[in-house]
Amino acid sequence: AQTVTQSQPEMSVQEAETVTLSCTYDTSESNYYLFWYKQPPSRQMILVIRQEAYKQQNATENRFSVNFQKAAKSFSLKISDSQLGDTAMYFCAFMKQPSNTGKLIFGQGTTLQVKP
Amino acid sequence: EPEVTQTPSHQVTQMGQEVILRCVPISNHLYFYWYRQILGQKVEFLVSFYNNEISEKSEIFDDQFSVERPDGSNFTLKIRSTKLEDSAMYFCASKGQGRVYEQYFGPGTRLTVT
């Protein structure tokens, strides 16, 4: 069975600074996707970034990038130039590949507060 | 931009009562999901639904739970006889066929069982 662990329940960062959210996972699968989802207060969860396990290159989406360490089963999210709109709960998630169902396995979430 | 919607946003019910949580997935999506999050705990997978049948369900999804796509737009989760431990936020999600990895989530329904 797969597990996803986020060990930081809450974090804060000053606007314009950089913050890193941690995620570790456990799996015996060799192929999988990893994701970071963002859930702003009272709003839908939206996909921030994804990483395919077979790709060595770390994914990047504008100010968001990941540090994917497959051997260590670590998948951290770095947010550069933090903005007030980045304030949200962030979830790390795992999906094995291939998957007939697309089931996501989530971590506990990290609440990020960006301070002005 | 298309969104997944869920109703109601908050449902309060008494233990033992039946509840139906409703979701309207994105119109051309084919895969549908329910997840739940008990306060302070992880988001947990409940069930996935494709081609008018359950494709996978978790241990949580016992005989008290059922899902249905009664028409071309709605996707419902029914809890037949609610328990106190069913109190949670319930999220619906949907996924299209092309981009196989991305699920689109609704805002959730907070279910409170008293």
C-alpha cells in the first residue's frame, strides 16, 4: 500500500520570499505520478504541479518547482517570490501508473500563510 | 472555465438518517470520484466511477455508501444510515480522458452528523 506523509502542518513565509513544503511517500511501484494540489480557503483544490516518476528532471511551473528525489522517496514543493494569493492548504498526492481508476492518495496537507 | 460544483455546501443530519450529496462534474469528463476529509486528517479516497459502474472503492466505502449517476450531469453519493464518524468534508472530482492525470475537484460538502 502507498502512503504519503506531510510532516509540516503549518508554515508561514513573508511575501516575496521562498518557501519549501516537504512530502515523503512510500511505495513499491516503479511508475507513478506525484502531485501538489492547492486549496485556497473555501475554494476548490486545484492542481499546482505534477511529476512523472520516470522523469529525472524536476518539474517547474512558473514560481512553483519540485525537488524530486526518487531514491529517497521525497517530493518537496518550492514556491519562489511568494504572493498573498499563495495562502492555502497544500496537499501532496500520489497516483500509481498505470491506473485504471486514477485514484489519488493524499498527504495530510500543509497550511501555508503568506504574510505581507 | 468549467468547474465541478457540489451541493449543498453544508449538510447537518441526525445519526441514522440518509443523506445524498450531489455533484455536477465537468460536462465532458468520464471519470468521477468521491473523497472525504475528516477534520484534521488526510483526504481519503472513497470511490471511483467510470462507464456507469464503480471501478474502485476503498475499505471505507461499505454497504452504507452508494454512488449513482442518475442523469447525464449529476453524480451523487448516498449514505444510507449516517454515523457520527461520517462527519467530514466530502469532495467530488472528475477527470477527462485525454489528460489522464489531472482531476478537477469541487469545493466540497461539509457533512455534520449529530
